[in-house]
Amino acid sequence: MSATQTANEGSARVVPFGEAFKFWLKLGFISFGGPAGQIAIMHRELVQQRRWISESRFLHALNYCMLLPGPEAQQLATYIGWLMHRTWGGVVAGVLFVLPSVFILIALSWIYIVFGQVNWVAGLFYGIKPAVAAIVLQAVWRIGSRTLRSPRQVPLLWAISALSFAAIAFLHIPFPWVVLAAALIGAVGGQYLPGQFSAAGGHGKTVHTAASAGAAAYVIDDATPTPAHARFSKTRLTQVLVIGAVLWAAPMGMLTAIHGWNATLTQMSWFFTKAALLTFGGAYAVLPYVYQGAVEQFHWLSAAQMMDGLALGETTPGPLIMVVAFVGFVGGWAHQVLGPDMLFAGAALAAVLVTWFTFLPSFVFILVGGPLVESTHGQLKFTAPLTAITAAVVGVIASLALFFLVHIGETADGRIDLAAPMIAAVAGLALLRYKVGVIPVIAVCALAGLVLRMAGVA
């Protein structure tokens, strides 16, 4: 097999670092389909085809990542890279998972800013936005069906979900408070009502595909001992924490010293640091928080631009939370963070900064928490708060879907728009009933929007 080196009998097969580098780079360009699609791609490539890691070890790593805030697919890549090639292997895998999408989104964001009012571009976005609304509804169904059983079985989880929906949609309570309240309910409820929280939700999607019989042995199989670098060490724990703190504090300190604490770049960096710690449930769960801050509080971009950014995020590789790069670019351009003569440079810098501060915690979680979280996996006192948070996430995402549906049902002058909700309904039927992939649905909806725009309907 080209991806591995086979030594004499009795010696271990290893994956050369260069071969792994090529795969992680390739993955960064093909990781479409959201968390489920990205995890499925890694499972097919790493377990079935390349046989770098066994089924049970892959699922063990996935379950670990499901317990953490942040994009689980990117964390899974980081974890497997770390397990195979130590710290640098994890860093390379995690960085390459998002790096291509950073450059792609910066380029698309510039096209959007400069050419967004061109008729055919506007038509494409007119069709994509209803598709995004349908995709959000699909996320409500996917996470809800995994977490919320019958209301008779888990009434407390249903109550948490309903209250979270009302808190965000009608009371406009900040997302962090909703998460904190749910975690507290889960911590207490797990002690007194354990049956309500025993079916842990998590925010990943488990993959069940048996390895092919008679195939080559796995590089990391079920019996492979945990390598020394993946075992708990106080020294290594301290080193990673210190390095992580420096990598956060150094750019934050420079931004504060050069631009001031209240400057746009500094506030973006601080805001997305907080967002990174709240992404239980994946990107859809944290988007309401990003919307509240970026649109309503700081006015980095408009509600319509936020919708357009999510549409771009759905059509590009990488985690959906990469929409933060679009938010940073548009906000940096609008606020002229490096002056009116350096609009693109300032916007690109803002996009890179928000990406850095959004993903840095994920690397720290993997490199620090791996040995620790594995030892607590499956213990109810740790999983119950996360199950409650996942229930709250269902309500939060439902509020986001409501916002999108209301937004696409109105024109700029306040009139009712029937065409866009019809596109959303057809897209929802395709996704939920016929299980059509996200990319084909978006492509067809974009084409429909273009036709309607050119026909003068939209």
C-alpha cells in the first residue's frame, strides 16, 4: 500500500509523515457535507481504504471529540494526526483541515463585497438562502431525533429544548446564559433524575461500517498500545497549556497595544475566543450567538450579509463555523480596520484573526484533554450536563431556523415573498424525505434563484 511502509514480519507498519501530510492536505479540499459528511469521508479513507486506524479506535476518538466544544470533525482529524505523529502530526492535520477553506472564503468574500450587487450573483444568493434555511431545519431534525426521545421518556430534555427556543427567539437572552443554565440543570438532574440523561446525545454522528474482511492489518489496531506521547503527563499538560496561553495572549496583547481594546480587530478576537468555548452542538448551535454579537451588538455586518455568509459556508469545504472568516472579512472591510487605502488587507487580516482565535482552543482541547477526557468517557456525572446542553441546542437551532424563514419571506421593502419560501419547502423535502445531499440541493436552489432573478420574479 502506497500510504504505508511494511517492514519485516514482527515489525510495526508505520505511516510516513509526508504521506500523512498529503492526505490531510487533500482532506482540506474535499471536506464537504458538514460534520456527518466530513466524518464519513475520514472513516472511508482512514478505516476502510488506507487502514491507518481500526474501527473501534476511530469511534473511540470520535466519541472523545463529541464531548468537546468546537467542530468535532476538525478535532477528530487533529486527534488522529496527534495519535499517529505526536503533537506536530495533530497540528498539521488540524491546520490543513481548515486552511484551504480560509483562502477560499477570503476570495469568495472579496467577490461578494465587490460584485455582490451584480444581477446574476444576487440571483444565485437568492436561491441559496432558502436552501440554507432548509439545511438548518434538517439540523434541528438530525440533532433532535438523536437527543430527544419520546416526550414521555425524557420530558425534562424536551422542556430544556422548548425553554431554550423561547429564550433565544422571543426573550433575546444571550446564548452563553442559555448554555450555562442547561449545563446546571444537567449537572443537578443527572444526580436526581439519571434516567432523563442516560441516552447521551453528543454533537457528532456515529459511523457504523465494518472493516473489510481479509484486508491488510491496521497501522493502529484495537490491540495497539497507547503511545507514550498520548498518555497523561503533568509535564506535557503544563507545556501545552503554557504554549496555548502564549499563542492566545501574544496576538491579543499586540492588538490591544497597537489598536486599543475597543478597536474592531481586538473585539473580534475576544468575541470569537468566547464563541469557540460555546460551540457545543456544532456550528449551528453557536450561530445565534455569532448573530447576536456580529449583527446586533457590534454591527460588523447586516442580517442579510450574515445569511449570505452562511450560504458561502455551506458551499465551501471545511467546518461550517468557517463562516466566521466571512464575518471577519466583511466586518474588517466595512470598518476599514487598516484604513481606507488597505481595505482588502484589513479585511483579510480580520478573517485570519477570527479564524485563529476560533480554532486555537480546539487544538488545546485535543492536546491537553485527550488522556483526561478518555478516562471519564461514559460516566454520567460528566455526560449529563452535555446531554442537557445538546437538548438546549435543539431549541437554539430551531430559533435560528425561524429567523431564517422569516427573513427569506420578506423583501427589502417589507412585502411578502412567496418564491423563496417555496424554494425552502422543496429543499427541505429533498433533504429530509429523499435524503439528497447538501451540495446538490444548494446547486439546484442556486440555479432556481438565478432563473427567477433573470425572469424578474425575484
